[in-house]
Amino acid sequence: MILPWIIIILVIGGTLAWIAGRFGPHWPRWISLATLGIHFGFLLYLWIQNYSIFTLTTRSPWFALFDIPWISQIGISFSLGMDGLSLLLILLINLLGIMAVACSWNAIKDRVGFFHFNLMWILASITGVFLALDLFLFYFFWELMLVPLYFLIGIWGYENRIYATIKFFIFTQVSGLFMLLGILGLYFVHGANTGVYTFSYFQLLGTKLPQPLGFLLMLGMFLAFAVKLPVVPFHTWLPDAHTEAPTAGSVDLAGLVLKVGAYGMIRFLIPLFPKDSLSFAPIAMALGIIGILYGAIVAFGQTDLKRLIAYTSISHMGFVILGIFAWNTIALQGAIIIMIAHGISTSGLFIMVGDLMSRLHTRDFRRMGGLWSTLPRMGGAAMVFTLASLGLPGLGNFVGEFLVLLGVYRVSIPAAALATLGFIVATIYSLWIIQGAFHGRNTEGWKLQDMSSREAAIMTTLIAVILWLGIYPQTVLNTSLPAVEAMQKYAIETQQTIVSPQISPAQPLPIEGSITINTGGKP
Amino acid sequence: MLGLLWLIPVIPLIGFILLAIIGPRLSRTAVAIIGVGSVGISAILAILVAISFISSPPAGNAFTQTLWTWINVTNFNPGISFYLDSLSMIMVLVVTFVGFVIHLYSAEHMLHQEGYSRFFAYMNLFVGSMLILVLANNLLLLYLGWEGVGLCSYLLIGFWYTNPANGRAARKAFIVTRVGDAAMAIGLFLLFNNLATLNIQDVMQRAAQTWQIGSPLAVTAAALLLGGAVGKSAQLPLQTWLPDAMAGPSPVSALIHAATMVTAGVYLIARTHVLFSLAPSVQLAVAIVGAATLLLAGFSALTQWDIKRVLAYSTISQIGYMFLALGVGAWSAAIFHFMTHAFFKALLFLAAGVVIDAMNDEHNMFKMGGLRTQLPLTFWTFLIGSSALSALPLITSGFYSKDLILFDAYASPSGSTWLWLAGLVGAFLTSIYTFRMVFLTFFGKPKTKAVYQPGSRINLALIVLAAFALLIGFLETPSFLGNINVLGNFLSASLPATSILPQRAGSEGILELVSAVISLVGIYLAYLLFLRVPKTTEAMVQSPVGAVLHRYWFSGWGFDWLYDTVLVRPFVWMANSNKNDFIDLLYKGIIRLNEALHRVLSNTENGLVRWYATGIAIGAVIIIAIVVFL
Amino acid sequence: MATIPVEYGLFLAIILFSLGLVGVLIRRNVVFILLSVEIMLNAAGLGFVIAGSHWGQADGQIMFIFILTMASAEVSVGLALAIQLYHRLKTLDTNSISKMRG
């Protein structure tokens, strides 16, 4: 009974915050903070308590499952499950949720109750996405997430917010429909094959799909995840949404919403359609590489700081999709680390931009410069996050990117080599952020207040996490390992003979079956 | 005592953390105590560890200390672990000792600068990262140190951040070296995926077992590592960042861009020497890169007017010598030259820093002159450094290390007369540009008055470094001059000895004589050209050929221009012209299409009843027609 | 009794219907439009009657009675609308009631 409560706490907290909004603006803030704090503590307890089982690889990766019938006539059940991967991601969104509440403490003055209601409901629905083990329920939470986010950006956003929200909504909604098609197709094929009509994840695993239907269904689902991730030709909603969103909205987008796409690929896309998705892998990986380089180049050209950071997100997510479709343990573990580290570092940057905006009232890069002399502490914090995003060893992103490339190299050498160019372009835009905002001449003569203790606390927390991920990522890696191996096993059990997702003929190692549960290289 | 090894890099890092967090609130004295003290403790620890390492060598002449496993995924499990053998011992000693002296110097030199604590924080971070780099047990940890020093180099070049030119130089340094780092990263992927480890000793052992000499994988791996080394050590074709890096404060140039960081590439190649031995073609490439770089940089140094830029080009050129040594398999000669170079080049930069301060931030040597009497101590130490740099025979360390390289370049099996000749021409150039600097700055008529006299800490630093610049050469002397082999013997535990072709072994004495003469002739030529008859020199530069050459050499052979045209501008153009993201045009197009359709269809909703009736009528007719005729 | 061929009758109905339709389409005065609608209805009724007599069945006449009833209802509603129109806009021109254009 733990799992439903993880969602319900947030739902109740959000509703309470809305109601409490009548009594004064501080009530919703404290209620949300308290709810998230309790929630976080609870999750942390869950993690520590279960941490020991991660070393026992013989046990099932699922350390909590929950299943009650919901609409049993058509095989829908309210089925939740938590393994290391979902636990980590829920912890991440929770932490970022706290940061989102903290960073909008003074920034949001209008309809505070409703704001926190939306914030908490976003967290609740994303938690639902990470827990759902019934495809219908997954789709339900997936779509539910959009509504509060729509309000969050549409009400508290900046000048051009209506355009941005509608764009964002249409992109995700349309792609979500493709996913629905994929889910329904799988449902009916499975029903026709076995006579059991069900949306249950475990039962749908290993469905034999006729061609080319299987490939099309996979493509439909991929599209939904690709838009959320976002993968390059479907990314244009993200910069607009980020630019117009309030800081908390940007944190949610970068830290939470983008992760949902990657999670969907790891949990659903590849295990459900192993053969099709791996024959699609070369294209997906190519899209990932294009994303890494394209996002970085476009980022460098931006003059709006938030837009710039949004494009860097696209670049980083290219590494994630690359790692996922390389589909070996090292690359997958790397992708998970990137997901978490990117959530932290990019949120840190967005919060920093929010803090800057509350002082400068502009996001325009060209009007900043030389802020280091007046904001040294904020400059230091910004430096850490930009260095994380350029992949400096010792900070979290590096571990992820290195592991991804290490794993990708095994699958395709050219892909790894091209993606490594991402290190260089990331350096270019990251240093550009520092140069544009903090170094150089203070042409407009800004004299500003350095970070308040609330802002400093946010930054310190995020920096501590990113450092911890960079120097001792083992806690995270251990937690996600059983889940990653289970996913690979699901995919293998489904398809014994899988075509190797090679891009290049040059292969340094004979790879047994290509989606190995990774015995590693020789010798 | 060896157990204290981990403290050597950790203490400067603690210094960094302290200074970063509470530094701005501390007094300058406290900052200096933390900043200099942490490196000092490190140096003392390094000496203690060295004593224990030499007096009671650990098993296998190497000591490994693991703190924790950094990353552990299946068989990929690099640790935070340190590896101490004679090679890293020497590196640690040089880094901590030179680092300490330079910190001491900076405590006074930077005293009146804004950002005193920031400076020491970055410097401490640098020393910590550099120590991690040289002590790393595996290539991933080495890469951490490698990037860490690159970061500090960026931060310190751009230390005076309000000047956009400094920012540009800093970014250039970081990005250019990152190009090399990317190659190195690919090299790491290759090594791990083929040898299943990144532990340096295991890599070398397994590579030697599994790969044939000259096998494609070995060649690729070595070439990729060379890419990283070339970037960090400012060798062709990635040398362009180092002259611009002189935008940083002088102690930074001394520590990072002369003594330690830029020689990381040399260390990397020496550390992974087995891979290079397995790839003879790449090793030859190392030698050629070194020879070409030392010549190009030597010519460029001749034409600079900025005293620090001369030193920068000379650093590039001297590292070229080290690469030349590595390329011909003279591993210990490269490390020897690294040691002597660290001392005398740091000395030169520090002395140049004093000169620049005394000249009120003037970098142009042509506006200096006659400082010999005004800054006597600086003059003498600078002279010692210059003599060492131009390998003045017998008394300077540079003579012993450089001539060892020249001899090995000639006499080792992979050496050749051409490589030796390149080195010799380089040595000639070195004496000319070095003493051009000495004569322009310290001799002649005084043009400006020195406004500043160095204090005790700076003088102490200069004297200590000068002493080492003279004496350190006696660790290794040629066979006919005492035949001391302290360094070579010490290093033999970790680096193979240089093999010498027997038929060429006897020529050592003659070669030494030739290069000694060359060095002296160079100095005399510099005296002639820049002190006796500067008018003639001026005329040479003004002549048509001279002007073209001068322009090319002055701009570093036009590499900057080339990269700017081929890479930088297209990239910036691409980024700026695609600012609005052309992919969005597709979606904007969909929006436009919908809007157009909307307009067309909304025209039919014109509110005219009779229009609707017409529509109904026509529709009815069409339906009836369909029913009747189909 | 000589019978009129059924085609003649139907042809008449078609002509009447077309006249009515044209009237509806080209007249702008709402009263004339109502008149034209009546003509169309009666044309349709004529068609029913002719068909009924052709088949010898009463259905056609029954339909015509329905149409008559319906037409009277339609006229009353239509005239009410016309009065409202005049009341509000002081005109009987149908083009003036185009407020619902898209």
C-alpha cells in the first residue's frame, strides 16, 4: 500500500495548498514545502531501507508492487511498481520540486494557492508515470501531467506565454495520441494472440508482433517519447516553453518532463518492442548525435539566456537517447546518470537565470556582463553548473556522458567519435554563458544584491548533489543496476535472436547477441 | 610514510575549498597563509614520501593507494587511486616544489590585486588537479586531473575578467585543448573496449601481450593519446592557444604555462610509453611534431616584442624538444628536460613578472632597457635562467638536458641526422631569441625608470629557482663529464633505458662540442644584432623578404588566421544565422498552412442566408446526381 | 378518359420547383423568399400527387396534406421571423442579417 500513497500525498498536499491559498500567500508555500519534505524523507527512508537488496542481484528488482483491478472489463488495472530506476527518478523530481517551491517563494505573488496546486499535481502525475505498470494507467498519468503544466506556464509565464503553451500542448498531445495508438495496437495484437485482453506491462512483454505493424506501433510510441525528450526534429516546443515559463516551470520542464521521455524508452519502448526498436537503433542514435551537435550549435547563437540553456538541454538529451539505444549496461547506466545530473545542473542554471532576472528584469545576454564583481557568489554557483554541463570530470554529467560514450563505442565507433565532438561544442557554449553573463565588462553598470540565504541554500544543495554524483556515483549506479539488468532481460526473453544494432562494420569485439547483459569486453 | 601519499593532492584541494567558501571574508595575510601553506605542506609531504620511497622502495618499485572505487559498472571500475613510481615521484616533487616557490612569489606579487583569495583558490585547485594528474593510477582519474588543470588554466588566464581580450584568450585555451581532450577521450574508449581496463599499468601490460607492434589498434590508440598530449602541451597543430594565454598573471604563466601543465602531454606519453613503442609510426610522428614545433616556435619567438610572448614561444619550442626526445625513445631525457625546464622557465617568467611590474605593466621589450643596474637581483637571476634556456655549456642545467636530447635524437635507433639537425637549429634560435630578450631588457640605455623593487618573498623565490636552474643539471651528465646517471637510474624502474646505436655512441663528445659552439655563436649573434648594430637588424626586418617573414613569424605562422577562417568564423556564422532554428520553420509552416485554410473556409461562413440556400441547393443537386448516375 | 402523361406533370413540377428555387436564391426580400418557398413546397406536393395518381394509390394525396400542414406552420414561423426582422432592422432585406458570418 506504499505506492499509491506516494502519489496521494502529493495530490492531497496540492489540493490543501489551493484551499489554503484563501488564507494568505504564505500558507500554500509552507504546505507544499512540508508535503514535499515529508515525501522526500519518506522516499529517502525507503531507499536506505532497501539499499541492501540492490547488492543481492538474485532478488527481483521490484521492491514494491501494487495491483488492484480498475476497469476489469477491458483489462485495466491500477498497477504500480517501484524499482531502483523509478525510485531514483522520483527522488530527483521530489528534490527538484522542493527547489521549485523554494525558488518561486518570492517570485510568485499572484494566485499563490493555485500555483502550488499545479506544481504539486505535476509532481504527482509524473510520479504516477514513473510508477505505472499498466499501459493505460501510464497513458493516463502521461496526459494528466500536461494540464497543470499548461496552467503553470499559461498563467505565470512571460510575455509570449500563450503561444508557447499552445505549442507545447499540441506537440505533446499529438505525440501522445500516437502513443495511444501504439498501446492499443499492442493491446489488440496481444488479445488476438492469447485471448487475454490486458494493459498489464508484465503480460504484454514478449508479445509477438506481425511486421510491419510492430515497427509502426514502435514508431508511434517512439514519437511520443521523442517529443518529450526532445529529439531534434521535434524539439522546437522546448525553447519556447522554457523561455516563457516561470522559473519553477523551467525547473519542472528540464528536470522532470524531459526525463519522462527517457524513462518511457527504457521502461516501455525497448522491452515491449525489442526487435523493432533495435532495428531502429541506428536511426535513433543518429538522431541523438544530431541532437548533441545541433542543440549545441544553436545554443551558441542565442541571445536569450533561458533559450540558450533550453538548447543545451536538447544537446544533453542527445547523449541520453544515444545511451538508451546502445542498450548495454554501461551505456544505460550512463544515460540514467545523465538524466539525474542534467536535471540538477540545468535546474541550477534555470534557477540562476531566474535569480538574475529578478534583479535585472531581462534575460537578454547582451545587456549582462561583468556581473562577477557585483555577484561573486552567484557567479561561482553558475560556474559550477556550466562546468557540469560542459562535462568537467568530478561533476555528475561527466560520469554519465563518459559511460554513455564508453557503451556506445562498443556498438558503433563512428557514433561514439561523433558524439565526443559534443564535448568540444559544449565547452564553447558553456564558456560563452560565463563570459556573457559574469565576465567581461559591466557595460550597464549593474550594482546588485548577491544571493540571499534562500538562494544560497538552493544552490548549495544542488552543487552538493552534483558533486556527489561526480565523485561517488556508486550509490546511484548500484540502485539502478538491478532495474537496468531486468530491462535487458525482458528484452532478451522476448527476442532470442536480435539483429545487432551495428552502424559500422568495424567492430572491435564480437558481441554475443548484441544486447548482452554485458559481460563486458574481453579478456 | 608512503601512506601519506593521498594527502599530497588533497591538501591543496582543501586549501581551494577553504578559500572558495570563506576566502573573500579573510584578510590577505590569512589567504596567503592558507594558499601558500597548503602547497608548502604538500611539498613537505612529497619530500617525506620521496625519502621513504627511495630509502625503502616498495615492492616492484611502485606503490598504489586506493581511496575508493569511483565508478563501478560491470567490468568498468576505475578507482580514485594513486600510483607512485619513480616517474610520478619526480613529477610530484617538481610540481609541489616549483608550485610552492611560485605561490610564495605570488603572495607578494598579487598583493595589491583585486581577487587575492580567488587567485589563490584557483592556484590551489590547479596544484591539486595537477597532482591528481601525475599520481593517477588509471586513465580516467588522469583525465579528471587533465581537465581540472585545463579548467584552472582557463580561470587563471581570464583572471582579470573585465577585459574581454583576456576572456577570449582564456576560452581559446580551454577550447583548443579540449579538441585534444576529445581525441584523448576516444582513445580511452578504444583502450577500455579492447583491453577491458583503464588502469595504466594493466593497459600497458595487456597491450604488450595482445597487440603486435604496428597493429592498427595500437597505432590508433597511440595517435589518439597523442592528440590529447598535443593539445595540452601546445604542440603543432594545436599550439595556438599558448601565446595568447600570456594574458594571465605572470605567476600563472610560470606555474601553468611553463613548469607544469603544459608538460602534462610529455608526462602522458612517458606514462603510456608502451603504447607508443607498439606504434612506431606514431612515435615517429611524436618526434616530427616535436622537431617541427621547436623550429616554428623558435622562429616566432625571434620576432615578438612582448617579453612574455617570447617566453611563451620558447616554452612551446622547449616542449618540442621533450616531444623530440619522446619520439626517439629517450624517455628519461624528456623527463630530465622537463625538470630543468620547469625550474629555469619558471624563473624566467617570475623574473619577467618583476620586470613588467617595475615597468608599470609594460610588456614591450623595446621600451625597456638598461634594467641591469636598476634591478640587479632580477637581472642576475634572469641571466641565469636565460643561460640555462640557451644551454650555456658546462655550468647550466639546460646544457645537460638539451644536449642529452640532441645526442639521443642522433644516436638512438629511431633517431636520425635530420632530427638532430632540427634540434641544433632550434638550439641556435633559442640562444638568439633568449639573449635578444636579455640585451633588449637589461642592457643598453635605460628608457624608463623602474618604479618598483621586489620584496623579500619574490627575491627568495628567484634565488631558489636560480640555484636549481644551475644545479639540477648535474643529476645527469654525459660520459666524458663525470658520467653521473642519478636520474636515469632512478627512472629506470618505470621507463625503459634509451638504446643507443653502438656505431653512433662515440660521437657524443663531438656533438656536445658542436651544440656548445652553436649556443655561444647564437649568443654572440644576438649581441651583434640587438646591441651593437640594431640599425642593421631594423633594416633586415624592413627589407621586402624580411617584412614578409617577420609578419608570418610574428603571427605564429598564420595558424590563428587559418583556424579563424576555417573553423571559428564558419561556426559562429552557422550559429548566428541559425539563431531562430530553421527546424522551427517546418512547424511555423504548418501553422501558416492551417491559418490559410482557416481563412479560405471562413469565407464561406459569410452570414448570407441566400448563400447558404445556394449551398444547400447545389449540395442537393450533387447528391441527387450521384444517386441517379452512379 | 384521356390521361395526361405522367412526364408532363412531373415536368411541370420540376419547372415550378426550379422557379421557386431561383426565387429563393435571387430575391432579397424575405417575404418573396417565403413565397418562393411556398412555390417549391407546392411543386413537391404536385410531384407527390402525380406520382400517387400514376401508381393509383392514395399515398401521394396523404403526403400532400402533410405538406400543406407543414407549409402553413412554416409560413407562420417565417412570417413571425419576417416581422421580427422588420421590427429590429427596419428592413426586409436578408443580406442585412449576416451577423453570424465567420
